[in-house]
Amino acid sequence: MTTTGFRVMLTLNIHPGMEREFEQAWLAADGDLTGQRANLGRWLLRSSTEDSVYFIISDWTDEPSFREFENSEVHLTHRKKLHPYRSGGGFETMRVVYHRTDAG
């Protein structure tokens, strides 16, 4: 069990009919984040109830490291690659309180 970390969740509404292209663009743009040592992992998830809604979740070592990335040129370039597919969405940040990987 761990009690540290910072998680970011983006909700993206993708233009209908552009879902597959968006997924491919996300995969291609993912390399932009490989040099970010504070990034602990990234997920692209698709809603099970709304076809054009996706979630991007990323875990970071801490909030200051995420904010540094958020204000970087690397992030701005990364965002531009995904923006043409997006029609709206939201952004949430959260602090990890507990994380368990066991079944108990």
C-alpha cells in the first residue's frame, strides 16, 4: 500500500467518427512523455457507455513535477497533436491517498 503520488484524469469528447484516428494519434504522441521521469504511467480508456468519450489518466511522483511538465513546451506540443480530435471535455487532478494492488 502506498500513500504518495499525484493523478491526472482528462475526459475528452472526441468528434464522432474520429475515434480510431484519435487512438492512433494518442499512441503516436505517447513518445512525447517517455523522457518525463516524474511520469509513472499513462492510460487511454474509452467509455463503455458513450462511444466518443475517452479518459486519459496519468500518474506522477508529485504535483510540482506534474505542474512543471504541464507548463513545458513538451506538453504544449503534445496537446497540439491531440487537439484536432477533441470537441470538449474536462480535467481533474487528485492526490493518491491509498493504493492497493492485492485482493485484500
